[in-house]
Amino acid sequence: MNAKTLFEQGVIAIRDEKDMAKGRELLMQSLKLEPHNEMGWLWLSRTTNEPHKKIQCLERALKINPNNQQTKTLIAKLRGDVPAAQTINRSEPPKAEPKSTAPIIKTSTQDAKPVFMSSGATAVAAGSSLAELRMSEPDEEEPAFEKFEDAPAAAAPPPKISANEETQIKQYLEKGQALLDKNDLEGAIEQWVRVLEIEVDHELALANAVRYLSRLKYIEDARELVWNAIKAGTRHPSVYLTAIDIAKYQGNMGEADDLRMKLVQLPEAGEKNVLSVAEYFNENAPHKALEALDLAAPHYPKSQKIALRRAQLADELGMKAEAVKYYEIVARFGTRTREGKEADKKLSKVKPQVTDRERGSVGLAVREAFGVGVLFLLVGFQDAGLNLLLLGPGRIAGIVLSILGGYLLVTATSSPQQQPLAKMMGGQVPEPRKEKPKREDYDDEFLDLESPTELPIIPTAVRITFGLIGTALIIGALALVFSTTITILRNPEPPSFYIPTLNDLMNEQ
């Protein structure tokens, strides 16, 4: 589809279907093809609830049309809604706001060393909030969430830690547990964050930090920790699952869907998580469910369950050719399992089809011709009294002629599109059939699997000539191979032999 069509469908999804995730996906595809579409960026801003992402989209639209006063007003309004960063005093209880951006991580007055690293690079000094850090960064050319989409799903995993760092991690975890036992949540979180500075995706530290940050309503801080691990290339499915939960909590359904797509591409995610993601998408967007399984398939080449679900989804979506291909993959794993039996049952109802790979193969035609030669060899062997040494030059010549005649007959009938023979003979690509053949011995739902062709076919006159020559060669081969049999047929009554009697023998003596 072109950029205009994708844009129109994206607007329909947002305005009429109220499907923000689908609308966002279509608009993103449209803007990749046509990045100077002002309305595309304006509509894209409606697909996210995060002010800074809305601003980024609106600023892109404003660059395209600097005179749009409405866009300027929206940007100013959004910037006015962003609260100024404030420092939390540990002696005060945290405010119970669902999306607080106040910092929970800071150092004590005795230790001036920064403890939190945003995105694994920029240190946040004591008392600085994550909101401040994000506001201080220069604007990107593209929205941040678009960058996440374009980033490779299977990034390099975080580097391995040294023995000394392992010791430090153990100490921080022990100290964090001690502080947690004393109900000093913020102190415990600080220790877990120190662990994450060393190992950005440490599962225990990250799980604890996110859990208690969420209880204290510091959702943005929890999200920052999780995204640090994701951007660093974590391979832990639990991190992605946590990020999905946070995105759902914040109402960022599009971001949650993107994370699900990345999750299925992790070999560590496992069949259960992959199939769970597919079922989630299948409820509202079956095409995305199939896309998720297609992304997962290369990482689970031996998963019969994933292959079967792909086949079933393709079948349900009316993609019969793809469904057959996936069922064949399932069947190759074996037909003794439940999945294999189901695939085999489906394939038993499928009409056999020939693709251009088979149509254009010279090797397959030659193989069929050699099959004819083998048949003639067996006949000649019998005619020679079951003695290969008595075949003789005549029968051997007949076998050679049978192979040549068989090839010409196969070319004239079942393989008239061999490459490059068909092109050399002046063949042209045949027009597709207007009506599909009716076959009672196959399931009706698979009758539309006729494979189109792009190969030229040998002209009819040439095929007839090949057929006549091939037939003549086969007849000649029969005459040579059946030499003894033909002789017997011509003379069904052999000459009588004189058998001397005992008296004759006596007289001769």
C-alpha cells in the first residue's frame, strides 16, 4: 500500500474504530514512506497519552508547516501541563498520584556519588528527578517510540560482569534486604538501583525495585529502570512482561503491543509466552497475531505448536496457500503428535499443486525420462533370459532411445515450461485460468490454491512435434528391447525337433 492509503486507513482506525494501536501502526508505516505529511504527524500525536511524545509529533508537524497556529497552541498547552521537577524529602510520605515523576532515588548527604544512570549513560546527581533529565535532553529528530520500533529486537545482551562486580552485587542485595526488613523502602530501592548500575537487567534487583517503586506510586521511575534494561539488550522475558504491565497501567497500549512483538522474538521467551501473545492479538487483530508468530518462528524452528498455530491463524484469515505451507512444516516434525495429526488431516484434503519451481525444472523432467529407461531396462533383462550379459547392443540402444523418447513425451505433456528450453522455443507466459477446475475428490475450501505461473510455455506446435517424435522413439525402443519376444510372437509354433528312439540309436551303433 502507498503512503496515502496507509494514512487514510490509520485515520479511520483512530476516528471510527477507536483502535489507537492499529491507527498508530498504520500511520507509522505511512510516515516512513512520506515523512513530510503534516496531518500524519498530527494524527499520530493522538495515539499516545504521554505529553513529551505528543510534543515530539507536533513539533515534527510544525517543522513542515511553521504557520500552523493551532499546532503551536497545542505544544504550548502540553508544555504547560508538564509539572516542574521537585525533590522528595525522605521524611515525607510520597503522594498517592498514579503517574508521579518525583525522584525516589537519591544519595544521602554523606555520599555525594550519583547513584542513578539514565539510559546507562547520563548520571543523575543527588536530588535530580528523571523528569528533569528527560527535559534537559535535546529534542530528537523522530519520536522516541518510533526509535524503539526501528531498533532491532534481538540486540546484543548486556556485557558479562566480573567476579568483583558479583561480590558488590551480593553486598548491595544483602543490604537492600536488611533495609527492606526495617521497612526502609527507599533505602532498599537505592541498593537495588546500585545493583542495576552494575548489571542493568539483574532480575531480582529489577523485580524488587519495580515492585516497591510501583507501591510508592513512582511509576515513571519504575518504567525508566525497565526501559534501561530493554535498551541495553536484555534477554530476560520477565523484563519485557513487566514493561508491558507498566505500559498497560499508563494507558500506552501501542507501546505495550510493540513490546509484545519484541518479546516473541526472544528465544528465551518460550512457547507459552509466544502463544499467549498470539492469543492476545487474535482477539482484536488476527493479522497481528499471525505477524507475531511469523516473527517468533525463526527463533523456535522446532516448535510444532507455534507452527500449527500459524497454520490455523492463516487458515482462519483465508490465507489458504500460507496455511498449507505452515501445515506442511508441522507435518515434517512428525504426525504422531496431536499437532501432527491435525496438520496431516488438513493436508489430506488439499489439492496437489505444482509451482514454478517444479514447472521450470529440467532435472525433474530428466528424472521422469530415466524412470522410463529403467522400465525398459527391466523389460530387456527379462527378454534376455534374466541375464544382463546377454542384453546385447540392440537392447542397450533400445534403452537409450526409450530415455530420449520419454524425455520428449514428458516435455510435450507434463513439463512444457522447462527453463531455458521453453524460452529458446519461443514460448510465452500463459494467461491465468478464468475458471478453476471442479474436483469432487478434494475439500472445496482448498480449491483456490491454484499456483500462478510466470514461466513461458513451449508453443503448441512444438509440443505436438516433440510428442510425435517421442512416440516414434518409444516404439522403436520397444522393437529393440523386445527382440526375442517379438520373434516368438511372429513364430508361435517352433519347428519340431527329431528325438531318436532306442531302436534308432541301436541301429546307428
